[in-house]
Amino acid sequence: MNSSGTHEQDTPATEILPANECWELLRSVSVGRLAVLVDDHPDIFPVNYKVDHGSMVFRTGERTKLHAALSDAPVAIEADGVNAETGVAWSVVAKGQASAVTLTQEVLDTIGLLLFPWEAGQKDQFIRITPDTVTGRRFKVTPPVTWWTPLDDAPTARGE
């Protein structure tokens, strides 16, 4: 029983992270999800990225992701992680404008970031996202027993 006299478990507080810690976490992983607008609807693409001087850089080919990222609409990249030993997770979102890396020196500098796409194919376009905002949070992952109900195992009418 918790202090309010009920059997509900106390919900641990979510920690809002300062910007510098968000950047540290973004540097600690290399895969995120790029959110863009495609034909007036949202779409999400996995990207391999690197943090570079207050921005994020990824490589892509001449397809939907490139054209959507370079439109006038802002974009967002979300990355997250979880410590399996402690059960503490984090999530960071960077929002801003994307631009093509075109100047020769900038292209040479981004090549030095060693961006290696996971998917095969020509990925010779470098895109830089310069965030207007970077926000993040850290939280304890809730064990399924705290939200599971007997209805979760109930059969459905269509066998779903």
C-alpha cells in the first residue's frame, strides 16, 4: 500500500534533462528516427547520424527522405536508449531545419565524421539538422505487471 492508502504503485517522476545532457545522450548512440512531412502527412525514417558542433548530420540517397528533409517544413530527430541493468530509459528530441551540406570544406569535414549507413545503396547526400530546440527526459521503465490486466490475454472476436 502506498502513502495514499491505495494499492496503486507510486509513479516515479520523469526527469527533464538539461540541453547539455541531451547532447551527451545524442552522442552516445548513432541511430535515431527522422520525422518529416511527406505530401502533407508525417513520416518517420531510421537514420544513422553523428553529432557535429551543435548539429546532427546523416547521409541519404536521392529519394523521399532527402526531398522531405530539405523542404521548408521543420524536421525532428528522436533518439533513445535504456540501461538494461537499471531499467532507466531516456528519450531526446531535436527539432529544427535541415539543410544540404554543399560547401567543399563542409563535405570534407562531414566525411571525417565516419557516417556509415546500415542499408546498402548510394548515400552520397549529407544533411545537417541544426536544432532550434533539444529536449529530453529520463525515466524508470515500468514493469508490465503494473499495467497488465487480465483483459490483455483475453481472446478477441477476430483472433487478433
